[in-house]
Amino acid sequence: MLPNSINMQKGPIQVLLADDDEDDRLLFQDAFKEIKLKTEVQLVYDGVELMEYLSQEGAMKPHVLFLDLNMPRKNGMDCLDEIRLDESLKDIAVVIYSTSASDEDIEETFVRGANVYIRKPNNFNELKKILEKVITINWQYHTSGLNKENFLLSF
Amino acid sequence: MFNKYKPIFNSSFFLSIVFVSALFILIFISGVSYRYTTSLTDSSALMVHSYKIRSELEQLVTILKDAESGHRGFILTRDSLFLHPSLSIREKINKAFTTLRELTKNNFQQQKNLDSLNTLINLRIAILYNTLNISTSGAYNQDQISQSLVRGEQQTMLVREQVNDMIDFELMYLKVHQDLFEHEISLSPLYTLLLLLFSLLVFIFAYFKINKDIKKLKNSNEELSIAYEAINHAEEIGEFSSWQWHLDSNEFKYSDNQYRLLGHEPRSFESSLHKFLEFVHPQDRHILLESGDRIINERVEPTTVFFRVIRKDGQLRYFKSIGKLFTDAGQNKIIIGIHWDITEQHLNRISLEERNKELEQSNAELATFNHIASHDLQEPLRIIQTYISRISEKEIVNMSKTTIGYFGRIQASIERIRILINDLLLYSRTNKGERNFELIDLNVLLENAKVELMQSLEDKNAIVQADPLPQMNVIPFQIQQLFINLIGNSLKFSKAGRYPVIRITCEEVVNKNNNSEVVNTENRYNRISIQDNGIGFDQQYAETIFVLFRRLHMKNDYPGSGIGLSICKKIVENHGGYITARGIPDIGATFDIFLPI
């Protein structure tokens, strides 16, 4: 069980962000640079690129995937479905990373098998805090798929 | 519908009975009269018969007497002229006997009597001629003559007695028969009179009955013609027509207005199915014929069809037709129906449908636009805010005082935009169609709202005092939002130097004069009042504050989008309720939410 072992990971934690917004990617990277955790951040620009990246033979599978919902070509919902259907990708912890936090989106992504839902904060400090929280989370609770109360993570 | 004619059928049945019974009475009376007359005739014939017998008998006596007195005259005078009556005595008596025999041939007793009479008469005649012989012989002997005369007289007496007996018998016979006749016919006149009176009564009764029926018939005829007129006018005004299709005779009749609907003068041509079909749009004729089959075969509910008609002037009209099969009293099958010219409604409906579609589309567009605009506007805003937060963290030491001031203003403005966008998003979500009502404890929703407002409540040292609230069938997230907005409103407009105290009360009220369209319905509501001790407002603005983007205060004094209370109004209306506000400047404001139970 890969997600369970994130916390005990010896090497750097592999983080992948799928987001079409350049600023968001930049801030995301900056935030991880300032977090005192050993992480390796990879970036993809949209859903299609994400699925191509994940399907590469022999590529390093990320431990945590941050997935934006609103993306061109292939949106986050579709990617989530594909990931959860793919046996080789089922261990990836999927964190929905979205501007909106509408009830429908939260409900929908929970049902489709996302592990955590976070809303993009509008303050850099808060961004750092919540990303740190996500990485150091006790994944035991969040992979059971039954914990709806903790699904929406706030800082 | 044919039952209506039943009373008249009854009446004619009654008249038949009257007629038949009167006929029988008359036949009976005729029979009785005939018998009466026959009896009378028989009786008089019998009397004549009896009289003839008696007169013949008397005649016999007279013939004898004539001969006797002739002989006496001759004996006294010796004049042979006196013998003249006795010359043909035998002949005369035989003739009288023949007549008597004939007359009494059916009467055995009288025949016997006649036989004895004959003997007596023959003896008398023998004595008569014996006396004559004595007187004419030379040995005239006075004693002999006297003796013979006395014998003759005695014999005559016997004849007389026999004749009298026979006459008596005849009279008795007559009397017996007369009595019989009398007995037979004595009651007849009374019977006849009574029967005549009875039949007279029956006729009088029948006359009045018929008169009444005729009056009734006349009245219903009048009513019928009035109804007919009314229907004619109604058809003309309502642009419909009625028709009847007699299946047995294949007659197809339609009302006057049918002609008008087809663009013709009433009755300008013979009505028939074929003729009507000529006006129906060629593509729609099968609809009509198929519906006819359906009515005949299935004959359950009235059948409705729609078809097009091309009028005489070439105009295309839309018709609706409803027909149903009926069976009348005579077991005739008739389809009765109505044609309706629904062209106006049809065209209106089409344009309405089109406009509705347009409206739905533009509504959907608006919702999408609203949602996307709010969403997509938030993205760059968030980025700006995040960068600002980075700058204010890292670079603020390098900034001049003025720049820091400007920077603060930028931050405040951006916060305002953010609130505005959030509220707009909320407002559009409140508008959205999906409304999932569920029975929920309002106290829970109030608690959730308080948790949401925790920070502000603490910052302002505010107190919320709430009565226990009921359970209600509501859209939970909307009612929660309602509490958040109203309590938030009270906090925002709290009066400086006074800790905000917000009282929430609830009671059941009955509102009779609500703007309900139904009269006399009691509308039961839960009135939830949220009262604060803030700055209040002038009552003249009680309506205005609920209007979208309307604000009573300067932006800088009390920040806000002007959407909050509009959302409240929307939410309450979504629940079929209404919201009112009462305010006293510097004392406080009260919002009353009326939610229907």
C-alpha cells in the first residue's frame, strides 16, 4: 500500500501537479520549495498530458497527485475516473486542487474516489500550510474512502 | 341523453289504455243495446203471434155463432136467406184451423187443445145440421127442436169454454215470456247509462290529459327551440360546431355553424361525411377516418383528434374534434361530436412554446454565464491575492509609506471584488432549479450558521439568544444561508459602543389576508423573527433593502455587495414564504421570516 508508506518514505516524496494555470503552477512550486520536506515536484499542464505521463512505461509513479478540476482538453473529473479504473494507478493518492468548493464538485469527486479535496487558498502562507498538511497527513484515514467528514481539508 | 323523452312515451301509453278501454266499453254498450232491441222485437212478435191466435179462436166462435143465429132465423122465418152463412161454414172453419195449426205448430199443448176443439166444433156442426133437418122434415116437433137447440147451446158452451181455455193458455204463455223478456232487459238501461257516464268520464279525463300533454309538449318545444337558438349562438361565438353521424343510415349532419367554420353560408350544400372530408387537409383525412373506426370499435371514452381544414377561401384552420358513440332509444348508433376551430389557440401555443424555449435557453445561458463568470473571475483574483500576500510578506520592508498605503487600498478593493463575486455566485445558486426539501431541525441549521460566523461573533462580543425552533420541511443549505446572512447583517450593522444582542423567536401565526388568490383559506406560518439592537433603519426603506444591489450606506462605512438581503428574500420565496423588515433608527432592526407550515 503505497499511500500508507508515504510517511515512512525514505527517498523524496514524489508529487505531481496537473494544472493549466501557469501562476498556480509557479506558486505551487514556490510553496514546496519553502516547505521543509523532501519532495520532488513534477508538473503537467492538462489532463491529456497527465494521462500520458502516468502511462509511460517505467516512469516513476507519483505518491500524491494534485488534480485541478477545470482544465482544457480533458478535465480533472475524467482523469480521476481513468486513474481509479487503472489497476496500476490505484495506489496514487489523489488530491483535488480546485478554485471552487461547490457542494456538487465535492460530492462528485468523493464518489469517484478522490482522497482529499482542498481549495486553492488566496494567501501564500495558507497555501504552504495546507500543502504541508496534505503531505504529512495520516493517509490511513484518507484511503479508506469512507471518511467524508475529513474529505474537504481546510487549513 | 335519450332518457329525457321517457315521460312522453309514458303519456302515450296511458292514452292507448284509455282508447282501448273506451273502445271495449262502446262495443259492450253496442252489444247490450242490440240485445235489448232484439228482445223488444221478439217480445212484440210474440204479442202479435198471440193476438193472431186469439183472434182466430174468436173467429171460430164467431163463425159458429153466425151459423147458429142463421139457422135460428130460418127456423123462425123459413127464409133460406138465413142459411147463407152456414153454407160455407165448413170451409171457413177449416181455413181458420189451418191458420191456427200453423200458428201453434211449435206448441204441443195448443195442438192437443186444437184437436179437442175440432171434435167439439164438429159435434156442434152435426147438432146444428140435425136441428135444421128436424125443422125442415115434415114431422115438425116443437119438443124435438127445443131439445136439439138446447143440446146445440150446450155444445156451443163447451166450444166456448175450450176456446176460452185456449185463449187463457195463450195469454198465460204470453205473460210468462213477457216476464222473461222484462227480466232480461229490465237492467239494461241502467247498465247502459252507467257505462255511458263512465266512458264519458274517461273521455273527459283523456281530454284533459291530452290537453295537459299538448301544453307540456308545447312548452318543451319552446324550450327546445330556445335551447337550439342558444346553442346556435354559442357555437357561433365559441367557434365550434356540433355534428351527428348516424351509422345505420350513414347520414352525417352538422350544425349551421359548421358551414360558417368552413367558410360557407349555413345549409348552402347537403351535409355529408364525404362533403366534409373535402374540406379536410388531404394529409389529415386518414386521422378523421381512423378516429371514426376507433370510436365504433372501442367506444369507450370520447375520442379527441386534431386535424387541419382548408376553408372555402383557402385559409388553413386548425380543428379539434371530440366524438363519442351513443345508442338511442331505438337502438340506432349515432356518433355525436364537436368540431372546434382552435387556430388562434394553436398559433398562440406555438408562439408561446417558441418563446418559452427561447426563455429557457436564455435562462440557462444566464445561469451558465453567471456561474462561469463568478468562477473564472475568482481565478485571477485569487492569484492576485496570493501574490499580494507574498509581496506583503517578503517585500514590505522595501516599500515607502505611500506605497504601503496604496497597497492596503488595493487589498481592500480586491477583497470587495471577492465578496461581490462570492455573493453573486451564491445568488445564482439560490436561483437554481434544484430544490431538495427535507424535514430538518431548524436549531441544527442555526447552530451551523453560528459556527460559520464564529469569528465575527467573537470579534464583536455578540450574544445570540434563540428560542427553540421547530422542525420544518426546507432546503437545508438555503435556510442555513438565510440565518448566516441575517445574523451577519445584524453584526455588520451593529451600533458602535453597544454589544450586539440578537434575539431569535419563533411562533405559529395564521395569516388570513395574505395575497393568496383563494378566498377564506387560512395560511399557517412559522414566523421566525430576528431582532437586533443595531443601528436600525428608517421604516420607509423597509422594502428597498431587499432589492438587489440596493444599499442604504456608504461602502466605506459598511462594506457589502448589496446582495445579501436579496438572497434572503429569494430563499424565503423559494420556500413559499415571505420576509418583512421593521426598523427604528439607532434602536434596531427586526426581520420577520414567514415560512408556510
